[in-house]
Amino acid sequence: MKPTLFLLGTLLSLLWAAAAYAAPLPGSAPQKRILVLYSYNYNLPAQQDIAEGLETVSKSSHIPLGNVLHEYLDVAPPRSATQNQELRRLLLSKYAGQHFDLVVTVYDQALDFLLNEGKDLSPGTPCIALFCLPNRDFSHSDRQITASPISYDCAGTLKLALKLFPKTKRVLFVAGNSRTNQAVEQRARAEFDRLFAGKLNFEYLGERSIDELVQQLPKLSQDTIILYSIVTADRTGKIFVPRDVLQRIVAAAPVPTFGVTSAYLDTGILGGSVIDFQAAGAVLGRAIVAFEPGRQVALEPNSAFIKPMFNWDQLTRWGASASALPQETVLLNRPMTLWHRYRVELSALLAVIVMLSLSVTALALQNRRIAHAERQAKDSARRFRAVFDHSPLAIGIGELASGKLLEVNDSWLSLFGYQRQEVLGRTTTELNLYPSPEVRDGMVTAIRITGKVVNRDLRLTRKDGNVLDLLYSADILQQGESPHLMVMLADVTEQKRHAEATERLQLRQRSILDNLPMMAWLKDTEGRLEMVNAAYAESCGRNVEECLGKTDLDLFPDTLAEKYMADDREVCASGLSVQVEEQIATPRGTRWAITCKTPVIDRNGKVLGTTGIALDITEHRKLEEQLRQAQKMESVGRLAGGVAHDFNNKLSVILGYAELIKLQYPAAQKLQEQLDAIQQAAEHSRDITAQLLTFSRKQLIRPQPMNLSAALQATQKTLPRLIGEDITLSYQLSDQLWRVLIDPIQLDQIVMNLAVNARDAMPQGGSLRISTDNVRVEDPDLLEPFEAPPGDYVRMVFSDTGTGMTGEVRRHIFEPFFTTKETGKGTGLGLATIYGIVVQNHGLITVESEPDRGTSFLIFLPREAEALTQAPEPAALPLPGKETILVVEDDPEVLRLAESMLKVLGYTVHTATTPGQALALCGSLPIDLVLSDIVMPELNGRELVERIQVLRPGTKVVFMSGYPASELSERYQGNQEVHFIAKPFNLASLSEKVKEALG
């Protein structure tokens, strides 16, 4: 039983292996015109073998080679120039007006003829030079030549000879004196010196003629072998046919002779590692099939047609054992085995299975008598019957033409759900196995064309109506005059469903992976990528397929790759996940990512690799940095605004009392001059306060339409005095500039601060250029930090040739109180103020600078949408009043000043230092107007006014503050009863605002 099971397993394995190498269906290929030029006449066996190899490819591949024309030039040995010219004339006449897609030359003589006399034969056509001399230079030819140099495996042949005759001490190497012969000998000498120096003694033809050599051969010692390469001429200049020389040597030599070509295996040589000319022809045929005009010819290496081949008769003659030779050795003239003798009869039983079984049977019967052959054949048939009956494959045999089933095995019956008596004698059509008769007809047609089919998909119907997905192989069995069809079926229904389900799952997984907003990958323990998603491949600048199998060293800079791989090794070694924030190199530049790597562990605890995801956080980091900068600027701005607010209170007192005193003592000239000095100093301090409010974005501004070119043109007289004579000032101002909305005072602050900054950067002199132009800004890197929309902007550029600045300085340049100047020479507010002005006017600002390369400040202000009407100037002279006003101010000095100024203006004034006092007064006194500070204890000004208007509806309100009116605009927009005056104020502006509020 065990041998039977072993035989069954072996036969099934061999059956499927045979099926895997079956020939494909015939294909179609474009017809090509090929011209093959042979160096020798038709009688040379090597050339005949090459032609047969070409024909073999045409038959076995079922692809026509096209119109292949063969010309045997007989130019070897070389002919006279006259003969070559006559041959040229004949060929050009024969192929006049014809063009070939490819020309093939065999041996050097045909190639020389094509390159010289035959250069006008299909000029420009690419050429395959088969068996030409090595290292030939084709650079001067107008043809694209693909060379397959002649390469005799002399060293390989000698190695095989030593396996057969290990006691060999001496080798006689025979090669002629022609150019080709000598090239072969030189290469052989080099190989012998490298491989056998000190092990064997070598003798060469030298100066001897062939006749002299043949006379000396009988004297060779028994430890000698002869290695024949090729002889077309000897030292005397005598021309030979190589085959004739070899036959003379074999006849005269008392020792075995080996060769290097298959064409001489019938001359008496044992064989060797030879050029199989039929295989060379097949290589040439495959190259022609694959060749496409206009592309480089692709040739297989010479190793494709060099193989060990020996003559069995000569091995027997010299007592050499074939078992010493490699398993792949081709043995010619080997006696027929029983397998070959009975192959036809046994193949009629069961196609491939029968042939494989007969091989086993023939091997088992080699040492038995011929009389037992029939009995063994019957035993073999019984064994094959057992294989047929018990095969897990469903096997059926029927008539090819009608489809009538003659025999099926149990697996077939089980697969389709029938009893044997229901099947035999009925056709497949009657059983409704095929979806339609056309399906079977198509299958039979394909089998008739190719002889057999292997592993084709097929769908058949069971008795119960269920459809099966099958894999079938079929072969034609010729039994008498009626061809039969044997079909073997494997049920792959479940496998196919599982494969489809797996494919759907993989597609879903791939879809999920490729749509993840992050990179994802899977690596083995060596760091090779086994899976990546589209985001990962994009970050590497490749597609998914190009990444697979690569390591980090193939995809990233060495420094980053080594870090990534070190992290992978740590994860594999520890078995723990890691999460890091790291840089990644992408085609878009260096990016930042949060990377999480996790070990992949199987059920046995073995680490199989790592998987990871990486989320690009570059934009997030930029936003965080922008937020930190904005928060820092906002914090400093609040501080600056608070300081400015308190300072404005003090300035209000100074300027207010100075103005009141001047009104009280108009004739005191000396006092008036002193008061003017106080006012000037206070106004200068007010300008400093305005810078702080500008930085904190709380300055009261009055933007108006302006042409920057016109405004800058007006500075041509003032700026030179500011920056000094050693600095050259130039302007490049556009005369077609769009208008912008900006407060002229703020524009002056920008110009003066940038000019002073440029002057300080050029202590030894230099040049300052101011330019303007219209631009369209859409760059998100420029717009996003300022949360500005894309659109039309007016660009103003200040470029100096000063000392420049480092990247570290550029990062802090707009921060308040940051300065690179010496102590006492800079406040650190100039550029911060400019930044505040630009942002307050919805603009953009950037700086370009490098050390010793100068600095350029670029300011972008949005194009004016519509013009603003300039507010009227306040009245020059205060007008007297008579109404009752309540002043609410927590700063006693400002409170007394406001009270004094209003009384000078003729108003009745009541004061309160707290909101509580103010509410009490409003409840008991008639009040026409409330003049209130905004920032106070208990209640702020807005809350206070809201309560007062509940007590006394219609009460007019004027807020006063060191902050601008914009803080009140949203709450009181459209409220005619609420007004605002900025500190510090003078008598005229206070009078005007009160009159405006009272109506």
C-alpha cells in the first residue's frame, strides 16, 4: 500500500510540474523581414544547426518569425576582391529596392562583407553579429550592431575532461593560425594559466603544420588528452576545413579528443562544454521575435547556448563513465530505454500520467530481461488505473467530437453529484455541464490548435444546478481513428471566493491607507519596506511600487535615514512603541512630523518588523509659532497701551493747565514763552505716547486716500538732512500707483523710522533706495501670518547697503524693545511701531537681509476700495456754553483740569471721582451731559453711562480716554447720544466735542 501511495504522490507532482511548462496559445506578431548572411557555404553543419534552431523557435512559440531569408556567402576562407565585388553585385541586384528590419551575420567573414562590400545592402538596418571576434570596434558603421562574440568554453571542456580522466598530466591544445583561431588560442592560454598552472603541462601547435602534427600523434603518452578548438589554416598558410582536420586527428591519436562545438560530436570526439548551434539559433530566433524596429536588439548571453554534450559511443569506446558528468549533460547516441521504446503505446492510456509512469517503469526494468516487459507493462497499467480511480482530481475521458463520456473517476462523480450509470455514454451537452455548447466548442477548438491546454479557468454546472469554478487541463488521446479528450478538473470554487474576498479586503485596506491624512508603512526586521500608503510614497517623491523593498538609506539623506533605522531597531529590540517628533526630508523640503512606531509581533511573541504612522505637523508648528508671537505682541501691546493711557492722563493735566495759564496771563511775555516750552515738551511726550498706542494698535488714526509715490516724493528735501551727506538717497517711484488708505502721520512714522534705521546700519556711508510699485499678492507664506486676504497691494521698499543682519536677529526684529544698538542709542520701538502701523492698516511687512549684504524692508498696503471723506478740522476758537455737565474721573488731577476748562467755557460743572458718586448726583441734579472716563474702579465708563441713561433717558455722553474711540464703536454704533474725545485734549477740542454732543 505504501509504495502505491508514494507512486500516486509522485505522479501527481510530476503531472502539475509538467502542466506549468506548457506552451502558450498562439499569438500574433507583426511580420518582419530578416536577412541572415552566413560566412560559409551551405554544407557547414554549424550553419545548418543555426538555421534549424531558428525554425524551432518559430514552431515552438507559435509566433511567426516573418520573412527570414538565408544567404550562404561562401566568403570563408576569404575570397578575392573581384569575387567579393561580384557577390556584392548579385546581392544588390537580387534585393534591389527591398528593405530589411534586421540583418544577421554568422561569423566574422560575413560581418566584414556586410560592413565593406555589402554596406549598400539595406543601409542603416540594425545588425546582429553572431560569433564575431571579441572587442571589435563598430563606431564607424552607420548600422546599430549588437555583437555576440564567439566564445569557446575551452576551460569548461578541460574541467569535464579531467572528471572523466582524472590521471591526465598533459594537454595538447590544437588551434589554427587564422585571426579567429589565434584569438581562441590566446583566450584559452590565459584561462589555462589562471586555472591549471602547476597542475597540467600544455602543448600547442606552435610552428608545426597539421601534417607534422598528425605524424606525431601516435607517440602521445596515455596520460595525455587532446583539446581541439578550430583550425582553418596552419603556420604554412594552408587552408583547411576544420571538420577534416579533426577527423584526421581523431583517427591518428591513441588518446581521447575533446571539442568545443556540437557540430563535431559525430567526428569521433568525446564532447565537452560545447557551443550548441541549434540552441544558438534558438537564441537568435527569440531575439528576432522580441525585436521591435527602432529599439535596441536584446540578446541572451552566450551561456544560453553553451552546454555539456558528449557522444555516448565515444565514452564507451574510451571506458569513461557518464556518471562523472553533470546531471544536465546531453548524451548523444545513448541506447533507447524501455521508456522511449514503449512511449507511444502507453501514452494512449493516460497522456502525461502515462508518460511519467512509463519513465518510472522503464527505470525499474533496466536490469530485467526483455521477456518480462509485457508483464511489467500490465502491472504498470493497473497502477495507473489505481491512480486514475483514486486521484483527488476529477478526471474524465470522452470522445473529442461528440463529447460522449467514456470513463470518469470517483472524484469526477463526487464533484458533479452524479452516479456512474447516469454519466457513461451520455454527452456533456445532455448533462448540461457547460453553460452553452459554444463554450465546449471553443475549448475543443483551442485544444485542436495547441494539442493540449493546461490550467485554464472554466465554469461548469453540477447536477443540482450549482455552478462550479474549476481549473482544467486537457489533452488529446489518439486511440485508433477516433481522437479522445482527457480532461482533469480541480475545484477552485472556494479558493476563488476566498481570493475575491481577500482582494476586496485588500482594496478596502488600500483605500483606507491611501486616504489617511498621514504617512503609513510596514517594515521587516531588516528595515525593508513591505507596505506603504500613497502619502508615504508622495513624501519620498516616488510611487508606491518604487518604495517597496527599499530601506530608509535608499529614500532619505544618510543622517536622517540612520536615525530612522536606529529607532526601528530600538522598537524591535524593546518590543515597545515609541512616539517622537522628528524631521522628514520631502521634495517640498524639510517637514516636521509626529511619528509613532510599533512592533509587529506574531502569536508566538516573535517580532516580525515595525509599523508606523507619521502626521505632518509643519503647518501646525508654524501656526503655534505665529500664535506665540501674536500672544507675545498682544501682551506687550497691552502693557504699552496701559502705560500710554496713564501717561496721557498726566499729559492732559500738563497741556491743559499750560493752556489755561496762557489764557489767564496773555500779556506776560516771559511766562508765555515758558508755557510754550512746557507745551512743546508735553506734545513731544504725546508723540512718544502715540508710538506706544500705535504699537498696541490703540492709537486714534484718521486714514485717508493717498498716493505713496506723491507722498514719498515730498520727502526728497527732508530725508537727506536726516540720514546725512555720506548716504546716497535714490527713488524709484511708480507713476501709475494705486491709492491706499493710511493716516499721513503714520506714513511719516514709517518713513522716518526706516530712514533712521538705514542710516544707523551704514556708519561708513552707503546708499538707500526707496521704491514703489503695484503687485498682486497670493503667496500664502506671506499672507497667513497677517491673516490677510490675497489681492492687490501697493508695495513700498526701503533697501540699504548696510551691515545686514543674521537670521536670529531677523526673527526678533519686530519685537518691542528689541534693539541691536548700544545702550541709550535705541528704544527698540521703531520697527515695532512700524509693524503695528502696518497691521493696523491691514497690510503686510517682511524683511530680507543677510550679514554684510544689506537690508530690504518690504511693506504691502491694500489697494484703496473707496475714498474716505476727511473729517473737518475742529474750530479754532472755543465757544461759551451754559448747560450743566457732570465730570466723572478717578484721576483727581485730570478731574480738576476738566472742571476748570469747562468752567472757563461757561458751563456749570459737577464732579465725581467714583461711579457711585456720579449715580447719586444724577439722581438728585439736572444733568445735560456726562463727561466720563472709561477705565475706572467699581464700574467702567460704559456701564456707568448705561445706568445713568436708565435714570435720565436722553442724557448726552462724551467719553474721554487715552484709548481710541474704536473700543466704543461696536457697542454705540449709530447712538447719537454717545461721543468720544481722546486724551490729551485742549480747550478748543473739548469745547467743540461738548457742543457737538449737546447739539
